Amino acid sequence: MRYSQTFIPTLKENPAEAQVVSHRLMLRAGFIRKLTSGIYTYLPYGLAAIRNVEQIVREEMNRAGALELAMPMVQPADLWKESGRYEKYGPELLRFTDRHDRESCLGPTHEEVITDIARMELHSYRDVPVNFYQIQTKFRDEIRPRFGLMRGREFIMKDAYSFDVDDAGASEAYQKMYDAYCRIFERCGLRYRAVQADSGAIGGNFSHEFMVLADTGEDTIVICKDCEYAANMEKAEVKLRGGKADAALLDMEKVETPGKRKVNSVCEFMQISPSQLVKTMVYLADGEPVAVLLRGDREVEEVKLANLLGAVEVEIAEDKQVFDATGVPTGYLGPVGISIKVVADQEVMTMTNFVVGANEKNYHLKNVNSGRDFEVSAVADLRQITTDDPCPVCGGTLELTQGIEVGHVFKLGTKYSEAMKAMFVDADGEEKPLVMGCYGIGVSRVVAAAIEQNHDNDGIIFPVPIAPYKVTVLNLGTNDETITAAAEKLYQELKNRKIEVLLDDRDERPGAKFKDAELLGIPYRLNVGKSYLNNGVIELVNRRSGEKSEYPLDQVVSVIEQEIASQTTS
RNA sequence: CGGGAUGUGGCUCAGUCUGGUAGAGCACAGCGUUCGGGACGCUGGGGCCGGAGGUUCGAAUCCUCUCAUCCCGACCA
């Protein structure tokens, strides 16, 4: 492609609306333009990157035996009522009525539609296993879209759905997708990690998220330095070290603690460490207040709490809600004599003679002991893991890192097939629900994640496989016949060899061309200018390493061809 | 939905406190000089200052309401 013939509107300055690097660079490099919050137009250069990712995804899905189809974006509400999600999904599901007053919605995901296909078309064990996928624009009316393509309301997603006769078959389908995902992210040239993910109500260890490692990631993941264990922090299991201390139980005592509400100020006042205090946090679990007990220096992992309580939604209660539920101002809450349900982090049960709030303003209790002074209705792992905790698998050392979720594989079981009656007849003549799995990749997010992970102060540094152009040829003397002829020759030669190339033939000064080439992140740059006139050589610049080398005109194309081949797998 | 911020030409912003009829740089068009790290000079086009109401002789500026965008939180691929 000639730069003069395409449309890549680059910006010199950072747009005020973009804070994160991928968003900023996508705007500056002419990838996208915003139409409204969370909704973007993909301009030619950005679309090319997206298409490259799509192509890799498509090839690997096909290789894994999945079948591509395309489902409608507009879906009837009735279907969603059948699965029960019309009520449960919340305002993220954009609903509307058509001219006939039929309730409809925009598909944020397609379990309902595919299950409808399955129940109409899959009747026998002979019809499965089968796995359908599509690459399509999804719409989710996010509460707060942000970070450009990273969390848009409209985004491109590959979603796949597998159908099997039993759990063993579903596990096989799951593993196939897991393997395909590894190939996909490897082929994209990304540093990523597959981590165990929370699987919510369905349970089991059959949910993995694929995380691109980048500091700006919204998720925290836990990785063991000593074994293969890796998990989303939401899921990472805290293993208790040591049992209950064998200390003598002292008599409980009430202490006046005027104005001391925060863990730190209570500890300072009472001359204890936060590990000797148990804090009482009130959460609303689907609206019901629950007190959560936790060592003073720990943090609640809300996902674990929600799972324990079987709640769809848990949120920390506001001060007023706490007072309404317990009659106690926040800061002085404790489990002794409290009126609401109490659950405890497992660690609390190993503590003795600790400090809690007295359920009375300006008082705390010391030498409190569970069992003797209060009871709890459930004990579980409820806190966030830390790097001080051992690996739950091997006991080794953990590290925390940030990741961007780009893929998710999930065993669904029979949740949808049962609700929507997608049944088949097994070899034994019995009617059974199909066993399902679902598998998503955020295609547009992959591009954003790739930029988050691969950039420098000058712009994007595309991994070769997803770069819209692998090479850019800079004509640094558009008024010079010799230079222009050489640049044109290189351009033709690269095109002949089917290498995607951008020829910068614009009437711009060299500096502007260098800057744009770096901003766009094209992996290899060929400078055709003074050094060609003077020494007959073409400069090859590697965008990532900055390394510069010189080759005669008739050799440089072969060098590039080899370089690209070494970084591409198919 | 709570907290914070911002809306002035295509972009980045000044002007708002202290009201007097709209500016700079970049971008764009023309001409000339330039041409290996986002050139320079001259000329030119482009803005009912987010919107509505109000105060005032007079509002980008003050007041009220509203809309939009961004950030933090909640929430969420």
C-alpha cells in the first residue's frame, strides 16, 4: 500500500480523552476514532490489525475442528426469558422494543441463540461432539466503558460453544480449546499466561482465563515461582499455615477507645499489631447484611465471599446501612452479640485473645476468643492472597502481576441445555441434556493488549504476526529520481513476495516519516535516502531493537523475508 | 449510581477568579524557501465559547438547570 493512497490520520499530540497507552497510541496512530462513549470506528490501519488477529483465531479454531457460523446480534427477549437471564443479566443487556412492540435485546453473548440451534438440530449422540464459533461484534452496555478498545461497549469477540454427550466429552472439548488458545496467543507474539479462574456457581476447576501480561492490566494474577500454578487473584486459594495457637484463653475485657475507628488507630492506641485484631466488615449480599470477620491486616476477596454466600452480588455496606442493620456505628463493630449473620475468614479461627469492636461507640473488647465469646455461621477462605502466602499447590513462593484478560474458557455443563431443553437421545435410548462449554476471545481487546505490552516512547512496536504491515519503505527523497526509483523497486519486490508493505511516498520531510513509522509500530523499516545515493545501500531498522544495518538493494528483501519468517508460525 | 474534573476552530490549550463583544501553537489552503529526526516566512479560510434559561446596558466569563466526555469507586469480557 502507498501511504498517499491509504488513510492513516496520525496525531502529533496526545488526545486529552485517552489516559492509557493503548488508547492514546490507537488514536494517535489512526487506528480508531470515537463515535460516542465506548463505541469506536475502526479505521483502515486498525482494522488491518484486527483482521490479522481474527485470521489467526480463525485458523486455530478451524484446526481444532470448530465450525464457523454467524449468529444474529438482535435477539428476542423470549429466548432470554427461557434461560432466566432476561431478569438476571441486568442493565448491561441493552433492551428495546421493535415496531411491533416485541421485546428484543442486543446480544452481549450467544449461549441462548446457540442453544436454540442445538435443540432444533442436535437430536442424537451421533450429532455430537460439535463446536460452533463466530467472530462478531458484541454489545454490552457497560456501566463505565473506558480505556478505548480495552473496555468498549461494542467490541469484537470470538465466541465458541461446544456440545457433548457427557462430562468426559466436555472435558475433551475444553482441553482442545485450551490448547487452541495457547497456540493463538503464541502465534500473536504475546507474553501471556493461562490462569485458573473463578467459575462461580458452576464450580470445579474448569475455567481458565488467558491473561496478557502488562502493568496496566485490570486483573491481578498470582503466579508460583516454583511450580506451574497460576490463578486469578479472585480464585487463588489461601492455604493456612499452622493451626490454632496453644495459648491460654484470657478473660474478655472491655476497653474504652474514644474516637478510634480505623484498624491502625485502634492498634496504635492499644499497643497491638493489626494481626492481633479482628475487623468486622458489613457486606450486603443481594441486599442482606452479613458481617465478615477478618484479621486486621487482611483484605476481603469479594468473589470468594459471594461464592460462600451463594449471592449474585455482594457489596460493602455504607455507614448508614451498617448502622441501620446493627445499631452500631462503623469502627466499633464486633462479632460478640452482633445481631446479623456472621461469617469468618478461616484465619480468624486460628487466632486467640484478639481485639474486636464492642458494638458500642468508643469501646473495643480485648482477649476475645471464637467459640467461647461468639459463634459464626460459616468459616471459609475469604481473603485476598498475598505474596507472604505459600503456593496452594507446592508451598512455593508466589508473585503477583497484572494481566489483561483476553480469553476465557469455561465448562458450562447443562445449565442452558436444561433450562432450554436442548436434549439428545443417547446410545442407550435415554434422553439427556447436552453438555456445553463456552470459549471467548476479545479480538479487539487482543489488539489493545498487544499495544499495552509492546510499545515505547515513540509509539507502537507490533509483534510481526499482527502488524498490519510488516515493512515500511521510506522514500526519503521524493524529488530525487534515483531514490524514488530504488524505493519503488523495493516496494514492488516486497509485494511480489507477498510481504505486506507500506511505501511512504508522501511529500513529507524525512523527520515526519521517521516519526510516523515509529508511531505506527511497523516491525521493519527500510530507509531509502542519502546512504543509497552516496553508498548504494539501504538501511534496515528494526523497530523493536532499534538496530540499524545496511544492505545492497538487491539483498535487503531476502534478509527481511527471512526475518519475518523467523517470527511467524502458521 | 456515589466522588472528582473538563467542555472555547479538526487537535492541544490560554482567556473565566476581576463581565466590555475570541486568542496561540499544531493541522488545513495558496505562494516561496527548505528537505536524514515531526522545517521556516508571508497570506488565507475556519468558532452562535456543549445546550437552555436567568442576571446585566453588555456574558466564554456571574447564577440556575441540563447534556456530554474523562478519571476514581462500585460494577464488569
